[in-house]
Amino acid sequence: MDDDFDRPKVPLLKQLVKEDLSVHSIEALDDRIAILKSEVRRTEIEKAHKKTAHADADSLFN
């Protein structure tokens, strides 16, 4: 499958948590925090959508 070639060998989240933060400036760390908070919010919204869709599908079959 072509998608497999586009995926990094090491998952991005594992790379992210192993990154040396000591080399970043305070401003860069603030930017990183803002981006990660935004990504958490985006992920939570997607999770909520999936839960709703799952519940809707379950209600059709129960």
C-alpha cells in the first residue's frame, strides 16, 4: 500500500516525547505548548465526534 511508504519509521509521537527540549528558547517552548494544546483540543473534538457516531450507530441496532 502506498500509504505505508509515507509513514515515518518511528511514530511522530515517540519522536516528540524524546526530543531534547533544553535546546529551545522560552519563546519556542511557548509556541510548542500552544501548538500541543491546540492539538489536544482537536483530538478531543474528533474523539467526541467518534463517540457520537458510535452511539448513533449502536442506537440503530439496539
